[in-house]
Amino acid sequence: MAAKNKTDLLDITQKEFSKLKNVISPISEETAFLKDGGDTSIKDVVAHRAHWIGLFLGWYADGIAGRPVYFPAEGYKWNDLKRYNAQLRVRQADLSWRDTLEALQKSRDQLVSFLKECSNDELYGGAMKGANNEWAPGRWAEAAGPSHFRSASKYIRARLKSTC
């Protein structure tokens, strides 16, 4: 169930990030770079999560500033996600595991700072500007942060189980 207020959103963000950190902390660089049948690695999944937090923060900033908001990114539509994510993996191919973990931590910290700076009304008082749907900024933040942390943890646990 989605968070309904700032306090719940901060709590679920911390909870899901802690779970993800516990899953990834013992992973070696060698294991992080092993590709699955879909040519995706644990490193790719973690780097993707860090990137999407940045996308959300950009969407929010663009909407507040009255600039066009491109979902998910300029030149892409939601039905282009597979292509976007494949191209993102190519752009992030040279990231080391250490750099990936640092990017995830930095993105999480930026998300938490953003959430703390916003009022409950800013997060849940109405639709996010420029989003062209009814989701409040808090709901978008949850999708980019804790929901993504949860799905990454699930993927990584399954990958680790299958490689043992």
C-alpha cells in the first residue's frame, strides 16, 4: 500500500533502502557484474535505481519551474522503457561496483533531503506539476525510491539464490 503522508514516506524509504543495503553489502564486484539471461547484472539493476531517483527529482524541479516535463525522459515515452533502460545500461557500463554503490547512496540521500525539505502538502496535496496524471509528488517519489529499492532487493535475492 502506498504511503499517504510525509512521515510514512520517509519511514518506507528508510526501511526499503536498509533492506537493499543489507542484500548488496556482501556482494563482490565479480558477482555484481555477472549477467543474467536477459543480459542484466546486479550492478545494472542497482545503477538503474540510482538513476531513476535523479529522473524523479528532475521531473519535479522541471514541473515546479514551469518547464516541460519529459516522462520518462526527453525523446522517450513510457512504452519505450525497455529501449531506454537498455541504453541506460550502455551509458552506465563503465561504472565500477564501488561507483555504483556510491551513486545509489548519493541518490538516496538526495531523495531523503528532498522529502525532508518538502511539506506534507507539497508531497500529497495534489498532482505533481507537469506529470499529466493524478499522482502526487509523494507517490512519484515512492515509485522512484522505496518501490524501486524493494524490486531491486527482490531481483538480487533471486539472482543470488540462482547462482549458489
